[in-house]
Amino acid sequence: MKKTLGAVAAAAAVALTLSLSACAATPGETSGEINYWLWDSNQLPAYKQCATDFTKANPDIKVKITQRGWGDYWTTLSNGFVAGNAPDVFVNHLSKYPEYAANDQLLPLDDAVKKDGIDLDIYNEGLADLWVGQDDHRYGLPKDWDTVAMFYNKNLVEDAGYTEEQLGNLDWNPQDGGSYEKAIAHLTVDKSGKRGDEAGFDKNQVAVYGLGLESSGSGQGQTQWSFLTGTTGWTHTDKNPWGTKFNYDDPRFQDTIAWWAGLADKGYMPKLETTVGASVADAFGAGKAAINTQGSWMIGQYTSYKGIETGIAPTPTGPDGKRASMFNGLADSIYAGTKNPEASLKWVEHLASADCQDVVASTGVVFPAIKSSSEKAAAAFEAKGIDVSAFTTHVENGTTILFPISENAAKVDGLMVPAMDAVLSGKKDASSLTEVNKKVNALFE
Amino acid sequence: MTTLTKHPPAPTFKAPQLSKRGRGPSKLRELRIALLFIFPAMIGLVAFSLVPTIRGIYLSFTEYNILGEPKWIGIDNYTAIFADELFWNAMAVTIQYVAINIVFQIVIAIGLALLMQSVAKSTFIRAALLLPFLVANVIVALLWFWMLDYQIGIVNEVISWLGLPRVAFFGSEQWAIPTIAFVNVWRHMGYTALLVFAGLQAIPHHVYEVASLDGASRTRTFWSITMPLLRPVLALVLVVTVIGSFQVFDTVAVTTGGGPVNATRVIQMYIYQKAFGESDFGYASALSVVLFVILALVAFIQMKFLRGNESDLD
């Protein structure tokens, strides 16, 4: 215990000294320096450009950008809240902001939106609404969005005799997996060259898996299985946002997970135990998997592997005859304890404006939240030779499902990660999730 | 003290007088100097151990998410702990880790110490044994994480080259804890061996001479002389390593993060997850207090049982 407490105390002390020195370095309001945090290093150059433009227009305000990896980002941010030295403005995530808002750590933006006449209709549909809390206050302005698609290895697909058209028109159902499973099976090759759907295929000696595996996806399954469950009519919660009852006991969900876990059993997908410490994208880059389902924020990485020609196809259609993809959006939020709310607000408004989002679009890394900027981003990808229609189709055809927003997100994760791991590794049946669902829902009682 | 003993003893008849006159002020001065020396250590103890411990005990009776104010809820956290499957799982996993870690570490350390004493007498080799201990825990963990990787790890490359099936060292539920225990045995064995080695050096030579005169075999000498006389050192090593391994965290945090499923969710990992992952600092503090009590008991029992504070040499 001593160690833990010691560590906490040390962290607190370090945070304190940091905050003191930070205070000394920037004596409050007059200097007008704003601290801005983000986690994605790929987007850093774009936002540095935004900051330069911003300072040019507002010479009194300087923006200091800090990039921190996803893992450290949130603990450092929490420590910052406690110590009172959190960044003035930071990139926020849907799974995190409800807790911060409930603890009064975020500055409501309603007045500013009203006063400065910000038009929320310029953003892609639904994105702005995600950031209105349970108390009906707005805690963020949309910056970008992402959907899910299939990245595939063009050479492997060609060798298997599949055309890109065929791959873009697969269908799926939880009973036999449809043509989606057939494609995955056929793309799987064992060490002696036998394909997954041929007699004599050795599932214990697989050289190339049809489908890559990242993780069990916890309770959201954003890139792992939500594009499948979304086509069955199943939803994560009773309502979204702010659901208070989860539906992991629903047979539609459990059948989907059981089918998916079955792929590992058949040898078409790596076993969960082999993914610990491994990067699903790097395995794809090494030619060890033919298809990966991933989010649009990974486009850059997937298309940059040397010697691998990557294609992008939309996710399969499901029992409802449509495709589905989770739709997640990030936003910029302001820390309630900021010493410089006026300048922070200005910066957030700049980030949420077409001026900055066009800059982000031009780098071709992510899709900005503003509709017109999104189109520019698609054009920027196009110019790099990357067809991103597999991602944009969901937005155009309204086949998106919103990222589930609820309270207790971290605690739901704490229950769902081990539970989903157990099912995917074959230790437990998918029906075991009914029991877990009771525990999840007990969090909201 | 030392300067006094170096001087020739004062005449006995004068001594009581001197000490009588000198006792008050000099004792006080000694105390002052002592306090001066203790002070820096006291700051650390009070600021980083005592205050946080007391605050931790207080927080264990509250509901506290670090951003709000702690709310007193009495012993609710403690009753919840006893009904918490994950707590019991964490204890079972931790004890499994401790058992594997301690048995291998102590046995290997004694072996190494014996080698250091009678075979490997070069300072270079003795120092080399300590090398893994000089590398930071996290680095060691990442190094092995990489070497034992299922796909690209060198160990699995060798295994598959030998024609054996690859092993998911960190990924499978059966292997994860033994693997993590092994990594830490590897890192700590040199250090533990050094402690045991120091203990061996302290055993007087004449006992061994007498034993060899009596015609005792090497095995007999080891079990009847070395081991009993090594007991105080072993007791210390055992207490320190048991407490240390109960607190295993970094190796787990940078490799499996508690998984697969709950196979490596050791108690410290669970505490960390509750506090920093789920912002449940009250519950995490209660778990910490429980761990504190368990460790205090373990240390107490070990010291009593092994009579670590007395030596057979006396």
C-alpha cells in the first residue's frame, strides 16, 4: 500500500510543482498563452498550422500544443484536473467527457455558441448533438469524425480470385456468416497452401488469416464487431446518448459475438491469446492477414506499408439489408479551471471553424466535422491515390450508429473487457454475457 | 561516540562527576544533532509515507472520485470487497505469482551465492550477475515482452525452428503468470544472490573446518551448517521478497495489463484500475488498506516463525 500511496503522493507533488512553475512561467491572463492537448501525433502538423494562423489573426494569444499518447493522455489530464493545471483546451472523447462534465471540469459553451452565432448545422449530422450533456449544456464543438471499413491486401485478394467489386458487396448474417465468411475462409491459407474452405486445411498451421484480430472490443466493439451488430437492429443501450440500460443479454448481440468468436475456432482469424502485445495493423503490413476492419483514422498507417498494396472496401451488408458503422466524433473542450476563458473560447471557435478544419482536411489524415471540410478531406485522400468512399458511404447513406454515450463508461469497460475476452478466447459461451449484463446494469441503479 | 572510545578511559573516580555535570546539556545536544540528521529523512517519511497512509486509510471509508469531495460511507467499501469476485481472483493470482516467484528466486539465489563463494570468484562475473537488477523494471518487462512475443519474439522463433508449437507466453491464461514471475525472477535473482552471498561470507570458517575434520559430506555440511547459519539472512530476504512480490505491478502494467480475461489482474493492478481507470479512489484505498494489513501480517508471521532477529552463532 505504501508504494501505491507513495506513488500517488509523488505524482501529486510533481503535479503541484508543475502547476506552480507553470503559474510562474505564465503569469495568468495578460500573456494570453493557451495550452492545448491532443493525442494523435498524425494530426499534430495540421493543428500547429491552425495555431500559427490563429496567432496571426490574434497576435496577443499564443497557443502551446502538447501531444501525448492515448494511454498517458487521460491519466495526465485527470491529474491536471486535481492539481488545477489541466490544459485550457483539449481534445475530448465521447467515452470520457460525461464523467468530466458531471464533475464540473468542463466549461459549458452554450452562451458562446449563442453570442457568437455559431451555426451548428455546418457539421455532419448528429456530431454536434453528441456533445450536449445530460444537463442540456454543450461541452464541446465538433472537430472530426470517423467510421469503419475493411482494409484489404490487394495481392492476397487477387490470388484468391476475388475482385474488388465482389469484396465491396459482401453480405453477412450471424447464422452462417454469408458471403463475408466465405470470403474470409477462402482468403485464409495454411502453411501447405490449402485455403480455409478446402479439404485438408490445417487450422493450427495458418500462414495467412482471412481476418485480422485486434482485441475483443470491450463493450463497444467499435472496429471489431459493431458494424455487424448494427445491422441486426441491436443497439448497445436503451437509448443513446445517456442510456441507462445495456443490451448485452440480447440474443442478436450474443449470436453475432458467438459467430465472430467461431472464426478463431475455425482458424480463419488469429486466436485472442496471440494478439497480446501484437499490432493488428503491423500483422497486416507483414502480409499475415488479408482483411482488417479498422477506423478511418488508420488510413494513413494502412496505406503506408512498404510492399503492401492496400484497398479499402465497405463493411458487409447485414440481415437488415444495409451496412452499418459506428460513428464517433471528437470535439474540443475547455477546462472549467482555465485562467483564460476568453482566449480559450476564441481558440475553440477557430478549431471548430472552416478555416482550421480546411487546413486539417488538406493534410488528408482525418475527416473534419464540417461537411464542406469533409469533402475537401476526401479530395485530399483522392489526391494521394486513396479511395475513401468506403468510409464516407456511411455518412452519405445514413448507415451510421452513434458511439454509445453513457455514464460509468470506465466501469462498464472494467466489466466488459474480461467478459468479452473470455468469450472470444473460447473460455466461456456467449450466453455468459447475460450475467455480465446484469452487473453492468447494476451500475446504473 | 567513536571519539570517546578512542581516548584512554578517564580515572574511575572522576567519571561519575564528569558525567553528572555533562549529562544534561550533552544529551540535549546529542538529541539536537540527532534530530538534525534525522530531519531530512523525516520529511520524506512524513510527506510521502505517513500522511498519505493516514489519508489513504481515511479515504478507504469514503466514496471518492478524486474530482469531487470525499463522501463518508463507513465500512461499505470493506463489505463490498469481501463480496467482490475480482478481489478474490486478484488475491489468488497474486499468491500464485508470489509462490512461483519466491520459490524460484530463493532457490536460484542460494545456488548462485554458493557458486559466487566457491567457484565464480572474479569480481567481473559477480558484478555481471547483478546486471539485470540494474536495468529498470519496465525496460526488463518490455524486453521480455518483445523476446517472448508470439509472432516475432526470438524465443518463439527458436521454438518453432525446433519444430514445436509456438507458445503465447503473455497471451494464454496458463502461461501469463508464470511468465511474469519468470521475468521478475530473472531480474531479481542476482540481487537476492548478493544478499545471500553476504550471509555466506558472515559464516565463520572454523565451523566448516570442524565439519570437515569430522568427515561431514558437502551435502551434510550444507544442510547442517550453511542453511541454519544463513537463517537470519534468509528470513530477511524472504520478508523483503515476499512483500516486494505482493506489490508486483509494473511488469503486469506494461505487458498484459491484467489480461487475458483476469489471469494477471494482480492486486496492485486491480487497485490501479479501480483508482485511475474507474476513478473509484475510495474503493481503491480500501483495497490498499487490506493489502497493507495482509503484508503486515505476513511479515510478522515470517519474522516470528523464522526467528529472523536471532542467530544460531550466538
